[in-house]
Amino acid sequence: MVRKYFGTDGIRGRANGVITPELALKVGQATGVVFRRAGQDRHRVVIGKDTRLSGYMIETALIAGFTSVGMDVLQLGPMPTPAVAMLTRSMRADLGVMISASHNPFDDNGIKLFGPAGYKLSDKVEHQIEALIDSDMTAKLAKSTELGRAKRIDGVHDRYIEFAKRTLPRNLSLEGLRVVIDCAHGAAYRVAPEALWELGADVISIGVEPDGFNINRDCGSTAPDALCRKVRELRADIGIALDGDADRVVIVDEQGQLIDGDQLLAVIAGSWREDGRLAKPGIVATVMSNLGLERYLESLKLSLVRMPVGDRYVLEHMREHGYNVGGEPSGHIILSDYTTTGDGFIAALQVLAVVKKQDKPASKVCHRFAPLPQVLKNVRYRSGKPLENSKVRSAIEDAEQRLDGHGRLVVRPSGTEPVIRIMGEGDDKELVEEVVDGIVDALTDHAA
């Protein structure tokens, strides 16, 4: 069944274009109706947001929607997405909402929804909500005496800071580490620097002056050049870059070199294996994780389970099969011993703990394997299903045969735009480029 509003991570689009006050109002009403519990007098929803200008508009419309169907609203203010998921559980809310477009520019925004256990919603529940959004909700509105209330609550930042600190051993101190933290002018601009300081680190903060427009602009995990420069300039021991809603992270070592999500997964998996903390002898990632990670894990007698692109698929497999470490090359790391969704800051703390424990430079600790050459290309198309074209299928089959045993190939349609994404990797970069270009040519001929 085709979904009209929900994508791979909630509802997302241009503020006042796709994400309008009218849509937010209907999302609040529809989701509130779905999550009202029979026999319960009061229902509550917690709402967090990042620092985009449009967050005020969307939050107000959501509040109107939720209160109109009898749900009380607790406004958290700017908070990381994983903090909202945690507080949904901790505060026994029926529902959690995060207003954010993650790593997108400021003029986009989105609505992410969490159930009472702090997990993102299933496809089935999202279909229920979509059906209600497009229906007449008049009969489902609350009586005048049963309307919800809304209030802004204080102290939630401290709750998340304490939660984050408790993911580390009690006697661990970050004293002696000079850490640069880039919060992308986003949701973690208050909590992340304060938590690091309380753990004993010498903290230099950048990307902590949000103005409603500058979230993710030339900063954060998707634009880490500023962090690399600052780490080298200040001779820091390590740098941390979060994205706009702090569910992703990349690390920069003391030399200013970037460490992506695959390397972070290798660091955490290796450390947790040594400590006997891995629930299963392996981790869960996506088809986009580098083959170098897979080979590194094999050297530790650990497996790498690959899922389709999207953290929800990683988490679903982790929950179903009992894994407690998973993630994506983008730095979306899920550590299910602590969180129900990706948490960039918690992942960064785990890496800092390994750096401190081994008492070695981050460059020695965090570069666990040499990534295989990887080529990524996109081909835009106008209509139809290009991957069903006979010439395209033939080009893909030929590429797979040529790479057999020496690399990997992933060809997939984008989930957000009319684009086919081609990723090839292998020991021989020239061969990888040849096979990827062959598929690009076939797709281009088809699209012409």
C-alpha cells in the first residue's frame, strides 16, 4: 500500500509547503485518536523540536490537534530526537513527537512519532493515521469538558544529561581530554556540551548559536569541515559532530581526519566484544556499509547482518533477533541497551570511553580498517520503473558477475525522489568504476 504522507522517517518536507499548519493539526488529531487508550481518564503526549524557525508554527498546530481530541501536551522545547524517545517512556506518555527534518536545511521540517515504548511507529499504525488524516474527524473530537491541556515543562534537559552520563561506567572520567563538539546549531546545543563538561572534559563548543535559520548550515555531521579545522587549530584530542536533531554523529581524530559511522560501529563492536557486552556475535547494518567493516568483523569472529537503507529496518532486525548494536555509515548508531532509536551523542560517549580506556590517540583507536574503494552515483529518471528495463537488468547482471567475490553492488531507487542510486565497491577501484559506469549508461539510455 502506497503511503501518502509518511516516508522512511516520519513526515518530512518544505515548511509551509508540504508541512503546513493544516497538516500538522490533522496529524495531531489523527495520531491522538489512534493512541487514546480505552478506560484511561487522561492521555499525554510529549513534544520536542529542533531549532528551525518553523518549529513554532508546527508545534502550535500539533498542540491544537492533540488537545482537540482530549490529549494533554507536555512541551519539551529544543531536545534531541533520542531524548524525546527516552522521555516518552520515562514520563509514561501515550505518544512522543519530534518536530525536525534531521540533517536537512532549515526550510524543511518534519514530524517524527514515537509510541509509548519509545519506538518509531510501524507501517500498520502509520497507515491507520494516514486514513484518519484524510477523513472527517468531527465525530472523533473531544467533548468541551474533555479537551486537553498544554504546558511547557522544565528540567527535561537535566534528565537527558543524567541519562547520557549513566551509559558510561560510574568511575569513568573524561578529564584530560580536550573535546570539540559541533551541535549543528541544532537540538543538542545545550545538552551535549554540558554533559561533556560534567564528565570532566575540556569542552570547546561550536554550532551552539541557533537563530532559526542556521541549523546544519556549513556545520554538523553532514558538513564537518569546520570541526576538522577547529580540532587542528586547538590541537584537540577529538571532535564530535552531531546533526540537527542529534540522532547522527561523526567523529574527527586529533589529526583532523574524519571517522564515519562504519568505523564507529567497528570501535563499539570491538570494545563491547572484549567486555562481553555484545548480545549476539555480530551487529546489524545496511547494504551501504563498507565491505571493509564486514571483513574487520569477520577477523573478530563477528557477523555483519545487512538490511535495506533506513534505521527503522536496522532496529526492527535488532529487536526481532536480539542484537544490541546496529547502525549506518551516516553515523546513525543504535545501541539498544540504552536507546530505542539512533542517538549520536550516546554513540560518541561510547567511543570516548574506548579512547580513555586505551589511553591512545583517537587516530589509533578509531581507524579500525581500511575502507574499500566505493563509488556512488545517482541517475534521475522521469517516470516508470527503470530497473525493470531489460538493458538495465542485463547491465546489472554483468556488473555482478564481474565483481563476484571481489566486491559488492547495490542498485536501488531512492525513497524520496525519482532517482536510482548505484553503489559499487571492491578491491579494484578501476573495475568498480567501470561496472558502475556501465549501469549508469544503461539507465541514462533508458531515461533519455
